[in-house]
Amino acid sequence: NSVLQQAEKELRELKDEFISIEHLLLALAQSKDKAGQLLKDSGVSRGALLKAIQELRGGARVTDQDAEAKYKSLERYSKNLNDLAKQGKIDPVIGRDEEIRRVLQILSRRTKNNPILLGEPGVGKTAIVEGMAQRIVNGDVPENLKNKILVSLDMGLLVAGAKYKGEFEERLKAVIKEVTDSNGQIILFIDEIHTLIGAGGGGEGAMDAANLLKPALARGELHAIGATTLKEYQKYIEKDKALERRFQAVMVDEPSVEDSISILRGIKDKYELHHGVRIKDDAVIASVELSNRYISDRFLPDKAIDLMDEAASKLRLEMDSVPEELDELNRKIMQLEIEREAIRREKDKDKEAVLTKEIAELSEQRNSLKAKWESEKAIVAGIQKEKENIDRLKFEADQAEKAGDYGRVAEIRYGKITEAEKKLKQAQEEMKQLQSGHSLLKEEVDSEDIAEVVAKWTGIPVAKM
């Protein structure tokens, strides 16, 4: 009872309307019973608790029965793109400078500073925003945007588990409040922004999510970047004139074949590293040209990237499974051994001797092939390991450069990376020598592999044409 009375005092002190877990914890920390003693023994004091609670709340108050669900809403329902860029988890963005510049211009406006990216699916709308996050992290943006934080709102998380009417709106309001409280430091990226229209609006008189955004957008308190397709924009956003005028449209066109080739060349390394194979330049060109010619229902660069990805994954599976020649030899040996067992029962010594000799010859052949395959596999694994090492070192050097530790940068770039590149070159030379003449392992994706994937996708025998 005394704990509840103390909790009520804490509630008044913190200017809250409902007693929550924090109030009870603060009251327990001051009580003289066993629970209070336990907290004291663990080094928990009221002052330390109060400080932690204020940090967690970030200035929010308990105004309803489930206030705890609203703390750190932004962290809960969104992804921090700046953090992903710092960790190197975002693919490099090649080109698109014009569109990024246009978005930066709109963001720097005094009012209506909310760009909306419009373009077909797969042309790289999300990539533009990820490119901006990389630029912000690298400091390659105008002064007024230097310390901004780009966060991507996850509509799925916002809607998931919102059982009661109004719960979704409460979550969204908490997110909007956190963004507006940041005084323009946080820029909210809403991918597939048309999903906000009607989201949460359950029937008559209900507010949908878009109506919650409008006031904050109009006052310029909420910085947002939207992304949607042209069709969805015309269907949902153009009809809502009040929402449409809060945003400034930025058209994102499908890149040309030449631009798509340079985009694929830029991200090729990430795919080589993931699959542990080499992707030849003619495979990159074939990905773009063949997807442009034969896959008409999708858009560049997305369809070309998918082609390259699938061809690399197919080759990786082939590398991990037993080569055809070795498999054939194994089957032949097994077949002969079954025959020999049958002849043994007949007690025909001459035929048995012939079969035993044949099995011995084939086994020797198989063993030498197997040894060659295993040594090729070991070298490929070594090449993959060195590539991963170089990629990690490059990332470390970039991080050190941002931190201003130039001694470490020089040590990594001119010491460790050079050494790793030497090892990589050595392993590649070994591979060339081993594969000269006859190779069991194919570790390069070429244009033929791409043509095979196109044939599987479309049914057009591209390889034969």
C-alpha cells in the first residue's frame, strides 16, 4: 500500500496522468521492504532510475494506459539509413546525381520542402534515398543538411499487431512527434507512400494516416521524402489535393542501357563477394542488353541486376556440387561393382578379373579427378577469403579516414591492403595454372550463363540465337 502511495507521489512529480511501471519502480527503490533492499543491494538508486527514465521517455508524459508502447517509437518502427550507410550495408549508388541534387534542393527550401520520387518499379527510387544517406555520412552535402538523420518508416511494423481502433494512429502520432521534436534533424523516408492513404481509416469518420501527416507537413515541422510509382500517385495522391500540394514531385526515369551497364559495374563487387564467383564484364553487358531486349514487363536496372544475381547463384551451386565427369565415373564404378557381385555368384573367375581390373583403372582416374577438383575448390575458397579480407580492410580504412586517424589509413591502405592484394594475385595465378588445359571448376559468370537464365525466365532459347 505504501508503495502505491509513493507511486502516486512520483506521478504528480513527473506530471503524468496514469501510474505506470516507472512510478512503481521509483516507489520500490525508496521502500524499506525486501524488494527495496534488493534494488539497493544491486546499486539502484532513485536518482539513477529517474535519469534513465527521463532518457528513455525523451520528454514524453504518461497520458494513457499504454504509454510504454510509445517510447522510442521511431527506433521501433523505422530503420536508420545513416547507421546502415556507416556499417557499409548499403550498396554503392552509381549515377543519379541529377535526381539526388534535385532532392537536396527541395529539402533546402523553406516551405513545402518534401520531395516525392515518382518512377516505375525497379528504376532505383529507394537507391536514390540510400545514396543520400551515404552522402550525408560522408559529409558530401550542403552545410544545412550535414547533420541530418535519414530514417525509413516501416509501414508493416506500424500496422502489425495494432488490434484496437486507433492503436495504429497512436503509433504514427508518436513517430511524428519524435520527428517534429528533433527540430528538423530527422528526415522521414516513406517508401510506397500511397499505402498511407486509407491506412488505419476503419470506416466512417476515421482518420487515415495521411490526414495525420498533413498538419505537420504544412507547418514545415515534418521533413519527409516519399516514393511511389506513377500509377499509384495518380490513383491515390493526386486525388487528395491537400496532400499533393505538400509534396514536390521528382521524376525518376528508367536509366539508359549505357547507364545501367555502369550501375552494374559499380555494384558487381558486392555480388562477387556474396556468391564467391567472378563476374566477367561481358556478363554485365549481356545482363543489361538481354534483359532490355527480352524482358519487357520489368525495368532497368532492376531486371539486369536480378539476371546477374541469379546467374552467379546458379554458378555457385554448380561449384558446390560434384562435377559431371566425376559423378559419371562414380556411377560407372558403382554399376561395375554390382556386375562383379553378380558374376561372383556365378563363380566365373576370368570375367571377375576383367571387371576388377576395369574398376581399378576407373577408381584411379576418379581419385586423380577428385584430388584436382578438391585443390581447385580450396584455391577458390582462398580467393574468396582474400576478397572478403580486402573488402573489410577497405571499409576499415574509410572509417578511419572519417575519424581523422590518417596513420591508421596509411597503415591499412599501403600495408595490409597491398599485402592482401598480392596474396589474391598469387591465388589467381595458381588457379590459372591449375585450370590450364582442363578445368573441373568454372568460377566465372560469362554471357552464356546470363543467356541460360534469360532462357529459363522467358522460354526464349537466347543461347542458340
